[in-house]
Amino acid sequence: MKASRRLAAAGALAGTAVLALSAPAFAHVSVAPEGTAAKGGYAVVDFKVPNERDDASTTKLEVSFPSDHPLASVMPERIPGWTAEVTKSKLAKPLEMHGQKISEAVSKVTWTADAKNGIKPGFFQKFPVSLGTLPEDTDELVFKAVQTYDNKEVVRWIEVQEDGQEEPENPAPVLALSAASEDGHHGSAAGKTADKDAGSAADTETAAADSSASGSDTTARVLGVVGIVVGALGVAYGVLAGRRRTNA
């Protein structure tokens, strides 16, 4: 009797473990850079939006940008089947960028799916955005996202993670910022591209110079061999002519 009870308890525990392992991992709206997001520079970041429903599609995403660290330049990438609207707001304190004062910054970007489009169940979508310049007085930027489904359900990813506390149920997307690079480009994609192009040009020039030098060296060797052959023929001709005279 005791053995049967033990077997039943073990079976129940095993069943619970299987259900726990088979349950889908909790996913939420997140943000991550394509490469690096260095302080004081520009970056392209992706807002990743998974569809967590089995019977509805995500048709709208609203991302609010931090007001404590405003960003003057925000440009969403065009996504087929979606339209993007950029909202700007007046700044209480103007920003200075490239020697000019900026009086407004982007406060929100809204993506809306066209008819018969959206993020279907079992899929996710990335929403790329180019932004800058990134602040230098913080290690992270906190965004707040609102996800809307076609059944009118709204999920607000706006809860800020507190130090030492468990992750909230609906955490806000957080972008970690890296230290500014020492090359002066601050992780800027444009700066890296320029460096790459310059390096490619230098490599091409070096390769051309090496090729030219190699060609000149080859030509000199060929001319040297030709000279030796011609000289040898001349000596042979002189010896043969001398023999003929002697015989005569």
C-alpha cells in the first residue's frame, strides 16, 4: 500500500515537472543595438516585439522615448506592411547638436500595421530605429512600449526594473549604453564605415604599388635573361667565324 502511494506521488511530481518544462518562456518587448550603442554617438537599435497570443495578431506598437535624456535624431526604418509616425515635443531645456540648438525632440514613435498585416501568432517582428546622439551621463535608456492586438487587447510594457527587485510582470525595454570609443567615432556606424572605406582604399593602393613593383622586377629579370642569351649568341658567332677563317 505504501509502495503504491509512493509511486503515485512520484508520478505526480514527474507530471508537474513535464508541464513546467513544456510551458513557453515568458517573452516581452525588448530593445537591443545592432552592434554597439556607445555614449555620445549614434546607433541603430531594434525593438523586438513577440506575439504572445494564440488567437490574435499584434497590429500596433507605440514606443515612448525618455524625456530625461531626449534624443534629437530618431529615424525609423521603413517596414513593409507597416506605417511609422514620429511625434516630437518641445524641450524645456534646448539641446546643442553640431553647434546648433535643438528646441524639440522625438517623444514617441508609433507603428501601425496595414490591413491584413501584423505580427501573427507564433511570430515576432523587429522595428529598427536610428537614433542619437546618445547621452554621455547615463548607462542606460528606458523606453516604454504599448502593444495592441487586433482583438483590442492592450499590453503596456512600462514597468521600470528596481535595483534588487524581481523583474516586473511587464518590464519596460532598456537599452544599455557602452563607453565611448577612443577613436572619436563613439561607435557611430558612419564613422566605422568611413574607417573601413579608408582602410580598403589604403589596402588597394598598397596592393597596386606591390603589383607595380613586382611587374617592374619581372621585366628587369626578363631583359637580363634576354641580354645574356644575345651575348652568348654573339660569342658563338665570333668563334664560328674564326674557325672558318682558319680553315680557309
